[in-house]
Amino acid sequence: MTDHYAVVGNPVAHSRSPQIHAAFARQTGQDIDYVRIFSPRDEFAATVRKFRDEGGKGLNVTLPFKLEAFRLCEPADSALDAEAANTLTFADNRLRGDNTDGVGLVRDIQKNLRCTIAGRRVLIMGAGGATRGVMGSLLHERPALLVVANRTLDKATGLVAHFEKFKALATHGISALPYAQLPGYRFDIVINATSAGLNDEMPALPAGVFADGALAYDMVYGKRTPFLTFAAEQGAAIFDGFGMLVEQAAESFLIWRGVRPDTAPVIAKLRIED
Ligand code: ATR
């Protein structure tokens, strides 16, 4: 019997998740279907209930509903850290919520891009949901230092306070800084978790913060953002967030189906079809 899954968002038409999960299902021989569901902004809970009542097994949740999904679910640790859920699982009359974004980012950086996070100086730009979703996972890899830079400093300070309990995981701790205080620092990994690239903008990142051989990662995918262009000019190796998208999907697939798909061929194939 075919099991039903979907991604819920608003908007959702652009989502690549159905293609990704179809590729995973073919590869692993799992009998599932996976569709997009558009939910009106004020009807997310009703959309989730309807899907469950029709026998659906699990949902991915994308913008703007990850916080609401968190409030509806029984959160696993990953969702508690992020205070957001992107993966909902219906089982035994319960609604479990996970957040696979952090694992997705870490696996893309470490497994696909072969860049170790342990002992590295990491800068993450932005202090919204995208950053909160991945900070716990980044810290669990034990970087030397994690700096959160944001235009609105209060938000970065709040995020650092939220992750205070993991502070000792980073050898030199976590800190919040405005962009203007970054000159003088050098980072091995610079992650853009702001939404600036979507508007062809970039944060006010000063020149000279990339260490030799640095990796620059933009969570936005499918376009060369101004940040990636700048980072390339500064000598960094640049990557967009498509690998993270596929890796977070693989983690959801693992939670739902108990099988981890091989992501490399899926990333390669779907990138070409982009
Ligand atoms: P998300 O959930 O995707 O993280 P968000 O909560 O709206 O979205 O957060 C967007 C982030 O991008 C914020 O950190 C925002 O900075 P502010 O908190 O100062 O608003 C950041 N951002 C968006 N456009 C930016 C720009 N042009 N320059 C710098 N930061 C930007």
C-alpha cells in the first residue's frame, strides 16, 4: 500500500521536495507518494489535521509554518533546539516533530563538501529561523568558535543566549557581533543564513574575514548570491544550499521510512535538471 507524504507551505509551488523524495523512493524501493500542499496562512493546523485524517503519514513543513508546526507537535530534541519543526510524523495518534535542517547543513558541509567543522572558526550570518534551525547541530560538531553576526544585534544576542547550554561545545565559545566588529577576525567556514540573497543583497560583511582555504556557504539555493560572488573574489570556495536541501530531505526520509537514501546521485541528478 502506498504511504502518503507532502510538503506544506505558502508559497509551495517552487518546492523541489516532491522530486527529491520521488528520487529517494525509487532508489530505496519504498512505496510512497509525496505532493505539495498549499495552506492558507491561518489554516495550517486544519491543513495538518485534514492530511492526517485522510491517512497521511508525514509532512515536511516549509515557510512560514515551521514555528506553528513546532507548537502543534511533540518535539524531538532537534525541534526543541530550533524551536521550529520541519518534519512531522503521524504515528499512534501522536504528532512527532523533528527539525532536520541542522543535520542537513552539517552533512552537506562535512560529507559532501568534505570540510570538517570540529576545531574550525565558524561565522554564521543572520539571526532568524534559518540560523536557529542549524545552530545546535553546528555546535555539536565542536567548532573552535561560533560567531553569530546580525544587522539587528539584539536578535543575535538572543540566539546566543538560547544556545548558552551548548556553549562549552565550542572551544572558544559562542558570541554575537555586529558586522562592523568583524574586521580582525578570520573564519574557516562562513555561512549565510540571512534572506538577503533572495533580494540580491548581501550582509555588510567586511573584506578579509575569510581564512586561507575558507568555505563560504549560502543556504539559499539555485542562484549565485552577491555573498557567494563576494566570497569567491575573496578566495573562498563557494557553495549554495542545494546539498543541504537534499540532505535535510534524506534525514526526514530516514525518520519516516527507517532507510537512509544515498544523496550524492540525487544531488547530482537534480542539480542538472535545475
Ligand atoms: P529566516 O527565518 O529565513 O531566518 P527571518 O527570521 O526573517 O527569516 O530572518 C532573516 C534574517 O536575514 C535576519 O537575520 C535579517 O537581519 P535582521 O534581523 O537585522 O533583519 C537578515 N537579513 C535580511 N536581509 C538582510 C540584508 N540585506 N542584510 C543583512 N541581513 C539581512
